[in-house]
Amino acid sequence: MKVSASIKVLMAKLLALFLLLISNLVGAPGELSPYYYEESCPLAEEIVRQVVTEAVYRNPRIAASLLRLHFHDCFVLGCDASLLLDDAGDIVSEKNAVPNLNSVRGFDVIDRIKAVLEEACPLTVSCADILAITARDCVHLRGGPRWEVLLGRKDSLKASLTAANQMIPAPNFTLEMLISNFQAQGLDIVDLVTLSGSHTIGRSRCTSFKQRLYTPQPYLELDYHRRYSVFFSALRSMCPASGRDNVLVPLDLKTSRRFDNQYFFNLLRGNGLLQSDNELVSEYPEAEVLSLVWAYASNQELFFKHFANSMIKMGNINVLTGDEGEVRHNCRHVNAYYH
Ligand code: HEM
Ligand SMILES: *[C@@H]1O[C@H](CO)[C@@H](O)[C@H](O)[C@H]1NC(C)=O
């Protein structure tokens, strides 16, 4: 009696363990999992890492550009690689939307990653997942945190130029607009402040912030000091009132190649590059926003920890996990395009 009871307990325990393993490997339906490619393409993350490392070694800025691709993908119809589609048939590419045109870059690196993955495991790793892994690796390669990327996104069958124009926040947004823009994606104030910290790497064109160099904001008490600061006169000499719109300026003028918390120091000194950056320390800030900026400026570990959490949250926006999506063969085209 005693023996068979303990065998039953053992059987139950084995069954539970088995179910746990299965659910870890497969993931609940509709949910992402870090183990999604463990069976089907065990080297997926390794392959991405290698191609990204090589690209970043050759051109450090590409790390920033690739991180931004994941953001511009996720905010438009969800993280479904809709951003990567080129014009074809009835697809109108998001690449031509105002926030993207002459600005987003790195598509050639995504193509290279996809080509290697198609050799290793054809039609298995989605372009949306490639963007998520790439973003993580770029942050880590520049000295930022590393986190476990959740996988299993499918790629979209469509793109939306209209949504790209509406959903991606503009650099002249007010704090109120930024908060509600993030809220529409299910992201909160912590996400807004941490993810804005991405501007610790990469560059901006003059055209994205020039407006504020030449438009007085007399309703702001700080405006006078700002306009006559060394920072502003340096910016005005790089970006004259007319012309030189595509000249590039580092978003973090101190350490533009390092993913660190310097961005938040810059903000506190009034040296954020974009209007949207400075909105986080505006004269009438949400108390919570300002206290987060101070917290991240004084504690890089905290910034890294929150940043990783927010990236995972952003990576979960409206993911496709069922038949509404596919795994593209070529990130620039839906599979039907070839038939
Ligand atoms: C909060 C609202 C945001 C606004 C208004 C904004 C706006 C901008 C603008 C205007 C640029 C310069 C583009 C150009 O002139 O070509 C830029 C660059 C960049 N943004 Fe943001 N951004 C925001 C949030 C984010 C988020 C959430 C991320 C990533 C998770 C991000 C990552 C980057 C990176 C890495 C660059 C540099 C890209 C490069 O050097 O190629 N930004 N952003
Ligand atoms: C931002 O700039 C655009 C283009 O110059 C302008 O149409 C828009 O009204 C500005 N928005 C804000 C909030 O200032």
C-alpha cells in the first residue's frame, strides 16, 4: 500500500515536471517565450549576435539605428516587422512616413542576419524576433544591460503608412503628448523615461530639433538662460537657421557611443538635444517624471534594470502569434509576393 502510494506521488511529480518542461518549451498559446527556437533553431540568437557584432564593430552608430528600428516597428501595429516591408503590390511602406524617411537605417544589417538564418533554419525565425534580439544585442554591445528576449512573434502581412505617421511620437511633442502617446501603447511613465534614455546613443539630424534653437519660448523662465548657454550657441553653429538640415548631432553630446546614464545628467543641466528630451525636465513636470530622471542620473544600475523591463514590455506590444502572421522568407516582402 505504502509503496504504491509513493509511486503515485512520484508519477504525479514526474507528470508535473513534464508539463512544466513542455509549457516552457512551447509557451502558452499567444505568449512569447525565451525558448521558442530552442528546438527549431538553437543557434538563432548566436547568429544574430555575430552579424550584429560585426556590423557594430565596423560602424558604432548602427547600434543606435538598429535599436530604434525595434521601437518604430513596435509602435506601429505592434512588433510585427511591418516597418521592414518595402513598397510592393498593395503594401505602402512605412519607411516613407515622416518619422522614418531619411532617418531610420540599418535595414541592410537586418537583411544580412535574415540571409544567414535562412541558410541555417529556413522559414523559422521571424523578422519581428530578429528586430527584438538585435535591439537587445546593440544595447549590450554599447555597454548597456542585457536581458532575456521573449520570442515567437510572427511577421505581419501588411504595413500602415498612416499609422506610422500617427503613432510614432514627434520630437516637438509636449510632455502631455508623450505620456498619452506611450499610454496608447500600454506603456507608462516609467517606460517613457527609461526608453527615452535610448537617446544616450546615436544621432539626430538638425531638422529634428532646429525649431527650438530659433523659436523663443518666453513663457518658460529658463528660456533666456538656455538660449544664451554655451550648449545652444554650439548647436546654433552646427545647425544654422536655414540649410544643413541633415547634419548629424549626437543625442548625448558627452558619451554618444556608450550606453550609460549620461543622458539623464544632460537633461538635468538643460542639455537634452530634442525638445521631447527636455520635456522630461520641463518647468511644469509631472513630479514622477522628474524624480525618475534624478533617480536614473544617480543610479545607473537602476536605469539599466528599468530599461530592460521596459524593453521587454515594448517588445510585447500587439505581437502576432497565430495565423494572422507568417514567418517571412525575406524581411522586405510578404511571402505571397513571390507566388
Ligand atoms: C519618447 C519619444 C521619442 C521621440 C520624440 C524620439 C525622437 C527621435 C528623433 C527625432 C531622433 C532623431 C532622428 C533623426 O533626426 O533622424 C531619434 C533618434 C533615436 N531614437 Fe528616439 N525618440 C523617442 C523615443 C525613443 C525610444 C523609445 C527609443 C528606443 C527604444 C529611441 C531610440 C532612438 C535612437 C537609438 C536614436 C538614434 C538613432 C540613430 O543614430 O540612427 N527613441 N529619436
Ligand atoms: C511640431 O512641428 C510640426 C511641423 O513643424 C508642427 O506642424 C506641429 O504643430 C508642431 N507640434 C507642436 C506640439 O509644437
